[in-house]
Amino acid sequence: MSAVFARTEIHPAIDRLADPRLFRDNAYVGGRWTRAGSGATFAVTDPASGITLAHVAGLDAAATVAAIDAAQGAFASWKALLPQERGAILQRWNDLILAAKDDLALLMVLEQGKPYAEAVGEIAYGASFVGYYAEEARRVSIESVASHLPGAAMSVSRVPVGVAGLVTPWNFPMAMLTRKAAAALAAGCTVVAHPSAETPLSALALAELAERAGFPAGVFNVVTGDAATIVGEMCADNRVRAMSFTGSTEIGRLIAAQSAPTVKRLVMELGGHAPLIVFADADLDRAVAIAIDAKFATSGQDCLAANRIYVERSVYAEFSRRFAEKAASLVVGNGLDEASEIGPLMHERAVAKIEAQVQDATARGARLLTGGARHGAGHLFYQPTVLADVSDSATIMREETFGPVAALTPFDSEDEVVARANDSEYGLVAYVVTKDGARAARLAGALDYGMVAVNRVKITGAPVPFGGVKQSGLGREGSRHGLEAFTDIKYVCADLA
């Protein structure tokens, strides 16, 4: 068991942890902390400072099989528990997460870079799924069916699918795991989770708290290491009956293809390219505030981020001026600084991508209103950037940005902007800002997106189904639908004679 890392460089903020045992470098398999496998490790680095935080166990294919063995071995007894017994363990996990919120937020800032206030918010958001599914576990019910056959009684129930593979991203390293795991565990599934190699520390801290909450050995496993090796093994193993993935559409397609031979249940939250539409009747100050929040939360590294901002032409110039002024005033810095509103990007690839998008947009005639370069806070920091008059042919209008760059463009009519907004392979979320209730209702129906936010940014939460259409995903997370995704329907017909 490893509670404290052996490393040559210690991040000065680590001493702020009230509970050092939450700081883990080993994988968690079958109720044990392990480095079993190839013996390889990988570095986890603070994107703000470049300091290496830890060298985490890099498990291989054989160790992944061992985790699946453990989950399969624990499945029968876990699903046999009464729903309220599973719910009680989930509730203890929820309580422990909330009690450790300060330490969990600190770990998240160190490995992911987001501002501390956002990290605290993510802890509360992530815990809400655990608390919600602790209660929802007992509501997986049996329904009776009016028999169409003489002398027969019929019932329909939901049963857990089995072992669930969970693959989570680096931008929300805690909440994406709890949203998936809590639903699967409440349904009666056991789980093998693979967190992003950029941000495994949050998942390992959750495993420590899960152990304290009383999850039996093998019910909750966290396998760290190379994604292609670990996820490939999970997809190929017939005992893994469901795969839940949050990440890019490109990787989602690969997981779907690799899961096809074993015909797994797939739940996927993939890429987004959200339009935000501002009509002339909107309160401009309110519209700017909504657009700033929708664009720059998590430094723009969010699948829900507003990538394309369409503004009705009569207010376009004034909106652009106010929006650019507000963007320019955002404070860029280390997430541990209370004043910071924009943290670093996750890695050099992310910075290079948005640099290329800005260059492409300006080459196609876009005007740079503010920003447009790396920030002096550090190599992975980028200035909040606003581009105006962005052509629909620009890369930024077709591909997800995942950075603090906003693309503005005018429109002239409702039909026009709906057509432009829908002209995308993605369909996760769309934002509409208008005072006209009838127009809001029309757009809610016309926009080809799984979720539509009207005059607000925050719309997600444990009780609502989160997910998109087209190539933004399959299935839903959150709500009863998120739990049912980890169940099969079983029909029983019994003779009464």
C-alpha cells in the first residue's frame, strides 16, 4: 500500500492536504492497492507549474484482466444485495467525498489546472450523483404485464448487465467518474474504471474513499496506465458487458468498433460544438454574462463550451464590444490563486490546436478583438481570445476548440441561424438567449441537439438525462435513464396451472 509518493520533487501545495492518504500512486484492483503488471510508471504533472506530482502505476493487459476477474468475481454477491444495502454504501461514499472536498479539490487543481473554486464546485457536482443514485437504487422496480395468455402471469424487471467498463476524461476527473460509477453500482453492476493518464489522482482518491465506505473487494476497481492497452482489453473481454466513455468522437468510434465483436452496451458522451444564439431582443448585459460563462468555464475545456456564438446583426457590434471587454478582464493564472478565472490548458497539444484555429480564422478574414497568443503566466496558458466575423468555413466553426477562444459571427434571421447551428456532425447542447417565449419554444424544437439551454448556462445535474444526438454520443447519463443504461430487461412468464 502506498500512501505517500516516492519522488525527487515535492509540489509545495501537497503539504496542504489534511488527509495524505488520499494521495495515491497505485492502482486499485480487487480491494488492494497494486503496481502489479509490467512495473511501468507514468508521470503526472501540474500543468500550471510543470512540476511532476507523481509517478503512477502503469498497469498492463494482464493486470487489466486481473481487474476484470475481480469485478466478475464480486458481481454475483453485489447484485444479490438488497437495493437499500447498495444504497447505504453509496451514501457513505457520498458523505466521505463531501467531507474530503477541500483535499479532493486541491488534488484536482494540481493535476488538471482548473481554478480552485471550479474544482470545489466539481466535487459537489460529482458527489450529487452518488447521493442521487444511493436513493435511486431502490427504485429499480418490477412491473407487471396484463397477460394476453390464459393461465399465465407475466412480469418485467431490470437486472444489472454485469461488469461495466468506465473510461473517463481529464477535464472533469472526479465528476465524470462518479456520474458513471454511481449509476452502475446502484444498478448492481461492478466496475472497472480507467481514468485519463493526465489526471488519475482524483480517481485514485475516490477509490480510497470507496474502500472506506465499505464497497466489497472487486466491486470498484481503478486501473491506471496506457489507455490503448487497458481500454482495448476491456473492449475485447466478453465479461465486460457495458462500456461507458466520455471523450472525443474519434476515440468513441474506436471503442464502438472494438466493442462490436462482444456486442456490449455502449453509453458515450462524445464531442460537442455548441452554438450559442443571441437575439436582438435579449438583455445584452445578461447575454454577455451567459456567453462568457458558457465559453470560458474550465478555461474552455468543456464539451458543453459555446464554440460558435451567433448574434443577430442589429446588436452584433455592441455585443462584440462588451463581450471582448469582459473576456479581456478575465484573470489568468494558477488555479491555486483565488483570483484566477482561467487556468492552464492540459497539454501542449491543446495549445497548439487553438493556435492553429486562431491562425486559420484570421487568415479567412476574422478580426481579433482581444487575446490571440500564449499568456505570460506559463507555457500552457493562453489568453482569453475573441474573434469576430468568423467565416463558417473556418476550422473553429467546424471542430471543437477546447480552449479559451470565442468565435463570433452575425446572423439575419431565425431560419438562417437554425440552419447554420444545425450544420454540424455534433449535437450535444445549444444555447438560446431571447426574451421571446414563442421563439424560445420554436428553437428548442428546431435545434438538433440533445439538450437546449434557454437564457441560462447551468442545466446539468443528477436528476436530468445528460447526452447528445448525432455524433455527440449514445445513451444518457444522470437521471433514472443513466441507471437503466446499466440494466437489461428480463421478462418472466409463469404458468399458473
